[in-house]
Amino acid sequence: MARKKIFTPFKIADAGLLASTLEYREDKEDGEYRGFKPEDRVFLTLDADQRPCRTEALKALQAPDDQLYVNGHCTRGAETLATREDGTGATVNADAVVSQLEANGLPEATQAKIKLWACLSATPGDYGKEPFVFHFARSLHAARYRNARLFAYTHSLRQQMEATKDPREKGGWHKYGVLESVQDSDSAVLRRFLFMVQTNQFGKGKNLAAGLLRALAAKAPGFNAQQKVESYSEVELQQLAAAAAGANLMKAIRDVLLAEAEGLPGGAGVRTGERAHTYRREVLISAAPMWK
């Protein structure tokens, strides 16, 4: 049977609501349990010298089906995880998180899935700032964790399991994210759209997204579809979004994002602000970090 743990790289006294992330839910439909029980949770503990205590809490996570969730708050282009949603409070960088994993016995040869359960940890910031997951991937690589699979998420995440409302989904409880940019400014929506196009995240909406990109290029003089979105300044994105809005493209861009998030053709039945299936991206740690 696959094993799973959720690791919070903060002392339990500092963790706040992170201490109860993805609480256990019994799934009566398939007999499995979702989320994490108290015995599945591991927190930072310090010795008398204020160094992470050596334990074997993560030693059993070795097989490809095992899962390790790394739990914290994050923002676009952040270099740290934090105890508060705005990136403040207690913070910890990628090297420190990996040192804590080592101290808690995570085997160097583990093949487990490592999932960063942290909002926007796979989303870049302004002016080319890398997402947190790239820092984390390099730290894992430097510590010789090169057989595990690393995943991170490109938008905000729900803190708790939620009952599914979709008859197509197996089981009664699932993890969800929120496509928060559907209620955000046009420039934030456009940033998300361009990032998803450039990192090949569109599925059924891929052709529609490509068509919208061509339409935007036709209406926005000087727009280069190949320019990485993380290299744009906020002012440049606002100007580009204004051009898109003037060409009546913003509603279609919002709709294709929502439709992709919900997996529904044409956005049917999708309401602004609804929860979305998480956009999870895999990052290579066996070599220089890059999108897979």
C-alpha cells in the first residue's frame, strides 16, 4: 500500500492553519481515505542547538507510488515558503526545506512523488523572477535527491478537501485549486493565459488559445508571442491587456481559462470564481530544473 506524509517546514506552534491542511476525510464511495490523519503529519522540530532534529519520520517514503506533500504558503516568484498567505510570518527557503527533509530521514534514493502544496509555487514573478519550485528543484538536486518526481501548482489551492459535485469524478472527496485570476485584473488574467500557452498547459482548449494568441498579435503592435511572460513588466502587461480589451478579446481569454480549469467545453456551466481542478506541473530534478 502506498504511503503518504505531509511535511510542514515550520514548528507546529508557528504553523497556524497550515497545521490542519487537507484534513482527513473518509471516502465511502471507494473505501479509501483522502487527506491526512494526525499521524501523517510531520513538523519542524529543533534540538538544543536550534538545528532540525534527526528523525526517521520520512524514512518509509521510497516507492514510486508514495507521496510527500510539502506544505506552506507561497506567492508568484517567491524564494521562500511562509506561514501566512501574503508571504510573511515565519519563512523558510528551499535549501532549508531540503535540509529538514534530510533530517527527517527522507531517503536519498527515494522515488516518491514530492508535491509542493503551496499556492502559486510554479508561477513566475515579474521581471523574470523564477517560481519557488525552481529553487526547490535545484536544492533537491544539490542534495542528491534525483530519483523522485517533483510537482508544483500554478495557481491558488484550497486548504481543505471538498466534496465533489461532478459525477465524472471518482470518489467523494477531492483536492481543488482556485483559478483566482478570473476575478483579477485584465493584466493578471493575461499573464496567466500567456504562461499557460508558453508552458503548454492547455488541453482541450489548446486550439482556441492558439487562435486567441494570433488575434492578440494582430491587434497589439509590437507584441511578440515568443517573449517569455515572466520578462514582461507590469506596465507592459497592462498595455497589452488594454489592447486585448480594446479588441474585445479579454472575455474570450477569461472563458478559455475557466473552461480549461473545469474541463468543460466552451465554459458551459462555469461561474466566475468557481473552484478549479489544480494545474499541476512536473519539474525535473535529475538535471537542470525545467518544465517537463
